[in-house]
Amino acid sequence: MSDKMHIKLTVNGEDKEFLAEPRDLLIYALREKLNITGPHVGCDTSHCGACTVTLNGKSVKSCTMFVAQANGAEITTIEGIGSPDALHVLQESFKEHHGLQCGFCTPGMITRATKLLEENPTPTEEEVRFGMAGNICRCTGYQNIVKSILAAASEINSAKEAAE
Amino acid sequence: MYSFEVERPTSVADAAAALGKDEAQALGGGQTLIPTLKQRLASPSVLVSLAGIADIKGVSVDGGTVTIGGGTTHGVVAAEAGAYPALAALAGNIGDPAVRNRGTIGGSLANNDPSACYPSAALASGATIVTNSREIAADDYFQGLFETALEEGEIVISVKFPIPEAASYQKFEQPASRFALVGVYVAKFADGVRVAVTGASEGGVYRWSEAEAALSGNFSADALDGLTVSGDDMISDLHGSGDYRAHLVKVMTKRAVAAAS
Amino acid sequence: MSVTKPLPHDSAKLHVTGTARYVDDIPVPADCLHLAFGLSDIACGSIQSINLDAVRAAPGVTSVWLAGDLPTDCDCSPSVHDEPLLSDGQIHYLGQPVFLVAATSHTAARHAARLGQIEYSPEPALLTIEDAYLAGSQFGDAPRIWERGTAAPAIYAAAHVIEGVLDMGGQEHFYLESQAAMVMPQDGGDMLVHSSTQHPSEIQHKVAHALDIPMHAVQVETRRMGGGFGGKESQGNALAISCAVVAAATGRPAKMRYDRDDDFTITGKRHDFQIRYRVGTDESGRIEGAEFLQLARCGWAQDLSFPVADRAMLHTDNAYFLPNVRIESHRLKTNTQSATAFRGFGGPQGMLGIERVMDHIAHTLGQDPLAVRRVNFYDTPETQSGRTSTPYGQEVDDFVLDELVTKLADQCDYSIRREAAAQWNETNPVLKRGIALTPVKFGISFTLTHLNQAGALVHVYQDGSIQLNHGGTEMGQGLFQKVAQVAASRFGVPIETIKITATDTGKVPNTSATAASSGSDLNGMAVKAACDTIRDRMATHLGKNVQFEGGSVVVDGSAIPFAEAAKRCYESRISLSATGFYKTPKLEWNPETGQGRPFFYFAYGAACSEVVIDTLTGENRILRTDIIHDAGASLNPVLDIGQVEGGFVQGAGWLTTEELIWDDKGRLRTHAPSTYKIPACSDRPDIFNVSLWDGQNTEDTIYRSKAVGEPPFMLGIAVLMALSDAVGACGDIYADLNAPATPERILKAVQKVRDGI
């Protein structure tokens, strides 16, 4: 067993410090050391996307990253997106447009979608589907997930136009 | 997975020194290595993360060559290698968005997975792999399944791609992993056509020389009509038989020729 | 009124904020142990020696159990007690649990579990349907055979005889949340179990049995699952039992979660089938006699295979009247995972058989498959044609498919598009299009009659807030919300007044699994009964002409808030709590003879799918799917449409990309999402139109709604039939397309049809 590493992260705007083994995966560090249980473990092989977080501004699968690689990074999880009293547009949209059923994939979906819309604020349906390729849902058949994201994009864009 | 130490050098020199240790392994984005370690198919004692080395990141264009730092992610290549559209498109279709934010070209080429996309781009483009100790031509670099010309501890610093007149990469995806069941990269240069096939052969990425000869004379899909591809020596696994792959090689090559621009 | 409103999922806000808790998210006490199984490495044989020294010595390990260390056999079976938790020395499949490790962390347990040194004496394994059929390896004494009329002579006398063989693969559930359980020991040996399960009462029962304590000493709580699909009907038993055994032995809480790999390797999947058919038809394609041989691969243990195989037999007819039919069903025993419940539960498999028959008849007679299907439809009772009873003797008196299919065909321009596809195919040598419209008639009720019961517990607190509990479980299907809408409607209050609570064996006893699509039917009615009991007590006390509406109680024309009414009743010592109970009427069925009325009613739907295939590679895409689905008078249209969309996509996945592959040693090679392809965001029809049929249940179900969990899954059959149509465009002989229709399989079919290869 190797020595523990001293890890410093900023998670959802808060500084966190803890000891971890180099081989600890980021998802387990978040869930078990920091009690951040929004990102879920769905597959462990980097395909399902339930573990998706934003790291230094980019979507990553936290099950395929050592916490050692994330040392010093700024991380946003679903808990850092909106708040229960003031939902993010995407969160409101997923709720209203029924973009979820069992909800297990939802934190990863929404976390990824926030980045997708930053990368491409006016995506076509095709672009949404391509951009969400790394997030699997077994319940919905994706129809309402895509609808939710497009609706959110539309709302964000109208708000921008109204502000201008 | 087995336990290990992690080092995070910020210079190539420090990385090379760290890799000189016993059972040290380079870590790029980890998109291949981490799943491998999880399955305990490898057990390095030290992982040397290359992600902190700024010198090996970035895309630059100079005349007819695109140079990509070994530590550049697929997402960045897709966004910035527009001078070589087929290459940018290949990078933009590896895995999925989150994977593209981590996986690097250096990692992909150093690993030389027989189903990975980049090896076919490098081989078809006649690229040069620049390491911390020498330059290796693509034709000499790929040496079989997961085998390359790299020595222990040698790091891919950058890859130089000559920009062809026209090129295209056509990937028939293994639908679950999105790796290439068969991927064909066709590049047309002034002095001839190169065709590199990934995903298909038990020997890893290879050049289909009969196709190259036919296309160098006549760059059109029907130039390939008379050619056959044998299913022997093709990978036969859960995802497809050797014969199916052989069949797809020809189909995807034709598509690449038709799509080359 | 709350019912029929398209309210969002009850936990929507929790899900979008990541605050909804699944079993693995529940905070664990510091001394909690984490468990993992050591699995067998061979498919069949016996254990020669076991050395677990390295396991015991591994970091973090506190204890290890073999079968001999368990308090009882710790049986995990939901049926015939043939599944000991740990191997008793015999190995029945590759991946069978042999030992149990408890450690201080999940990763420590998993590492240690790999360190067992086990020597086996392998024996020849029976892995495939062919192996088992030839060896006569099956559950039960003989195949189950049902007959109506005389099939063989009818076929003999028919104008056309069509026969063939259809292979269809199994399917992995791939619930995003893998199996999980946690047990907290309580005073005096009692156990509190948190389980990701569709069947808390079964978990309670099996844990109690394992520890040899009464059921009253075990409490099971389930707030939600991250997906179930049938995979959590029985497969959760092993985890809960393991945790309970460890908790009892150590006095510490214990938790177990299967990693995805282990989940694939250990748990059962959908039964794969081979169906051989022989039918005789008249010139119009109307079936006069039919024989089916249904071979179901059940795996090593019986689990739910009998009712699954029965349901396949019960759906051999789908939407069609079969005057003379013989169905022979073999429940084959193999050295593979014990196949289990999965959405449709044998119905999809049986149905696929007859849909293939229709397709094959149409090809043989050169007709539009839809016309052949229609000519075989059940008639409605008014026609008095005598073509209204199923092979098992149940009258079909609610058949709406004639009008539903007409409506769908019109709406989606079926005939025009079929013609257009044919013209496209004439002029396009490489890409071929295909289109198919297929119906679904699915029987609703558990075929084991005594399971058709449900209970509820409702409390109205003195402040007017209402707590709701019932035996149904929430796995994403929206059951909790639909039932809450029923409760809100009964009391005439807004939905916010109702508090939904976790399913809890301490609140409602002896509940059935949330399965058979019956959750809303059974629990909705039980909740209705409980609410009405309380409401009637309140009404009797408050006066005459009492109405509950809009959050108020109107007594003789004057309204008081519901909360005020509750307070007054409490102060007058009126009981504001009640249980409710419901059992489905009219059911009676004999599985041996296959006669009776197993179903309360049928749910219907139809889908039209158009696909395009690339004849050079076998690649394919769904261009368009239109669906009309019958959910009766829907309790919540958005939740129901969600079930239809999700069910269709999952059904299409079963028949196209989801391929399970075992090697010749019996090792499951497709055990991760990197090798087993479930539909992803881009895998859906380019155009996807779904609507609900406007109609009511003819039976007196909860607000005349219909079950909607499983029936939409079988709408995916339209995709396989459309692919068969597209392949058929390549030549003259029949496509004979098996499932899953992967690109390689489609290419081979094209080559056979086009080139006679």
C-alpha cells in the first residue's frame, strides 16, 4: 500500500483538502471522502456518464480519473449547479419536460448539458444528441432529455436577447 | 487495481527521469490506461502523469505541416487542427465529449490499440513521431498489436503531420465502445496515395498497399473494384468475424476515397 | 382533480439537484462493513479445494464466509428453494458466488475477493439451447404442452404451409443503478434492510429465512431504485441476505453493491429463446392451424422461469385468433446465469414468434404483412364470428386493435410510405428501406393468481397533511406519483398535501413485487380503498351532502379547508388512519392445462417503424416510428408517454444492438457497456411520434386506466420486422432475420437473400 497523497481541490466553490491514495478514482474521492453523492457510479468503465463532473471547465468522467490527476483542479458537480431554491434553467427544464424517470443518470446528464450549452449555445437536435453521446439513460429513450436541453437553450438565448 | 505512486513532472526532462525508474508507466489522459489498471491487466509501481507538461501541448501549423503536441487532447485537436480537416474530424469523433477532454494523441499512439483511430491517421499521413530522443517515421513506428518502436521511458513529444491534398477517415464503429471495428484513412499526396487500416488486422494498423497502388493511378472508388481483402489474419472477436472485417475494409476504403477532400 | 394531470415525477426536483438518495448514497455508520463475492471461474463442476488465506490476510478484511459458515443455506430463490447463497461445493455457472468477504471498504472487499485460490474439477457444461435440448436438460418433468383444437390436421389441410425457426437473444437489464443493499442490525437480532428492490416483502422473507428468525424481526425499506425493469425482482435477494448474515454475525452494519462487471456476471438476464413454427393458412393468409416449439434458456436455477415461459405461451397468439394451435414449451436448464424477470416477462418472446410468422406468411403469399395481420385479428364479440377466444380460453372482449391500427396506419401514411419505400428500393442498389406496422396485445395480471393483491396505509394528520404508503415500489416509472394523484383526487386536495413515503414492510405486509405492470392497478385501488374509508368516516361525522373538492370540504353548501375538517374529526375522536386492500377480481387459471382467465384485461398498442439498411455493411437506422398506445384513461399522460418512449427504445435495443455473448467456457464476454451496446442518445428514430389512444378500460380499474409498464416494450418488434422487410427487398427468398439483428447479421441475411449465400 502506498503512502497517501495530500490532495487539494475546489469543489462547487469550496476548498477541500484530504488524504488519498494515488489510485483512488475521483468519483470515489468525491462520494466517499467529501460526501458529494450527486455524481453516481453507473459502470466503472467510462461509458455510462453517470459520474460526469466539470473539471477546469470541461466535462470529464470522474470514474476514469485518479484524484491525483485532479489535484489542484476546480470541480463542479450537480450540487454546484443551481440550488434547491433557485434551480438552473436546465434543472427546471428537465423537471418540466420530463427529462428523467429513475433519475440515476440525471446528475451526469445535467452536468454535461451545462457544458454542452456553453460550448454550443444554439445546438440543433443532432448536435445535442452528438454532444450527449457519453451519457446513457435506460429509462426515457432520450426524447425528453433532448427536449429538455433544447428548451433550456431556447430559454437561455431569449433571456440573453432580452437583456441586450 | 494494484497500488502505485504518482509523479507529476512539469518538464520533459523530469518526466524522462521519472520514467527511468523501475516499472514506471507514462500516464496521458488515462482513458485507456485507467480502464486497463482497473482490470489489473497492468501493474506499474509508478505512474508519471504527463498532463502537467505545458511544452507538449498545442497545435501549430507551418506551411504544409500540422504539428500536434503529444499531450494535446482530442477535443483540442478537433477544435484547432482545421488546417487538416480529416484529422480534426477524426479527433472529433473519438469516444464521446468527456473522453475527448482527457484522451491525448501521445497516449493513443504510445498505446497503439489495434482499434484506435489515430494510428491510421499517422500511418496514412506519413507522419513523424517526435520523441524526447529522436524522430521516428510512422512507417517504422507501428510494430504490431500494442507494439511500437518506442523504447522504455521514451515520451511522445509531438507528432508532425504533412497535410495531404485530400483525405478522409471512415470509421465503422463498434457501437458499444465507439472504437473502430474497421477504420480506413485515405490520404492523397502529390506523389501518391496512402491507405491505412485500423481495427481490422491482428497485426494492428497497416497500409493496404494494393489499394494504394490502384488509387495512385486512379483516385476513385471504382479503382478498388477488382481488389479483394482476405479474412485470414483479420481480428475475429465478439464484435465481428474476420470475414466481416475484411468485407468492411474494402467498403470503408471506397467511402473514404469518395469523401476525401 | 389530480388524476389525468400531467404532473412531473414525484422526485423530479431531487433528481435534478442530485439530492435523491439511492442505497449507495445513504450515509453509512463508521463501522459499516463492505461486502463482495468471490466468484467461480468455471461453468460446471465441483470444488476440489479452497484456500482463502490470501483473502483473509488482505488489507481491510475482517471476515470471510463459505457455505459452511452460513447460519442456513441462505436460499435466494423466489420460487423453488434451489439457490443457495454460496456454492455448496457444486458449481453451476461461471460467476457463481463461492465465498463472501467483509472488509472495511468497498475496494478492499473487491480486491480481496480476487485472491481466493480455488481448485475445481470441471465437468462438461451445457451452455446453449441446443446443448440443453439435446441432453434433455430441463426444469420440471416434461415440457409444458397446451393445445386448442387439432393443429396438425388443420395444417395438413391448409392451402399453404409455412415453417421456420427464429432465434432471439436475451437482454441485460442495465439499470443504471447496479444492485445494492445495506443492513443495520437493531436490538435483539432485528434487522433493518435498505434494498434496491422491486419486492421488499420477498427480501424480508428471504432474510428472515436466512437468519432463521420470524419475518416480524426484519424490516425492509425501499425509497427508490435507479431502474429495475424486472432485474430487481429476485436478484436483490443475494445482497440483502449477505448483508444480514454479516450484520448478525458481527453486530455491525453491512453494505453490498455490485460493480457493473459483477452485476453482469452474477445476475440473471432476459431468457433467450428459440421458437420453431409451422402454420397452415388459407389463400388470404388466415391461419387455420399452428404449431410452436418454444425453447427457453433458463440458466442454472428455476427462479421465475416457469411463469416467464408460461407467459411466452400465453402470448403466442398476440393479436390473432388461432383456431387450432399447439404450443410446446421447454424450460431448458443450462450452466449459465439464472435468467429472470425482464419487462414483458416472456411476452415479448412469445409475441415475436407469431409476428415472425405473420411476416413469413406475407412473404410467402406476396402480400402486405399488415393485411395478413389484419385478416388474423381477433373479432369483437358483436360480430359473433366465434373468433374471440384465446388459445387458453379467455374471451377477448376489449379488442381495440382494429380501430387503433386503422388510425395509426392513416395517421402515419403507412400505405403511401410502403409504396414509396418499394419505389426507393427499385432505384437504390445499396441502401434499402423497410417498413412494418405491428400490434401488441398484452395480458395484464400476474399469472400466479395469488400475487394479484395489494395493500395501503394512509394517515390524515390533524393538520390536514396526508401520509401515503403502499406496497408498490418506485423505479422511475412514476408509480408513486400516479398513486399519489389517486389519493389527492379521493380527498379533493392538491397533490402537495400528499406525502409519498418509502415502501416499507413495516407499514404494509405481504406485498407482491412491483411487476407485471400491475403497480398502479393494484396499489392505486388499495390506496383508493384506504382513502375512501377515511373520507367516508369524515363525511359521516361532518354532516349530510359532504363534498371533498378544491382542497376544501363542503358541508351543506358551506366550505371549510380540508385541514380544518381533519382537525374537527380528530377532536371528535374519528379515526383518520386506515389500511386499504385490493385483489383483482375474476381471475382463475390453471397453468398445467393452460385454461382459464389469467388476465383481468388486455393492454393494446401498435407501432409503425421505417428503417434503412446499408447492404454493403449491414448498418441500419430507424428513420421514423409512429406509435399509438392504449393506456386506458391515463392517470398521468406524461408519465405514461415516458413509459411508451422508453419501452419502445429498450425493445428496439433488445432486437438490434444488444447482444450477449458467452464463450465456449461459459464466460460472459459482454459484461460492460464497452462491449454490450444499449441505446445511446443518437439511437432513436429520426422522427418519433407517440400518442395515447383515447379510450377507457372496460374493466373497473383505477379511474379506468390501464397498465403501461411492459406493453410498450413489445412495440419495438416493429423495428425487427421493418429490418426484415428491408432485407427482403434484396431478393426473393425469405430474410429469416434473427435477433439481435446486428449489422453483421443483417449483412449475412442480405447476402443470403441477394446472392443465395
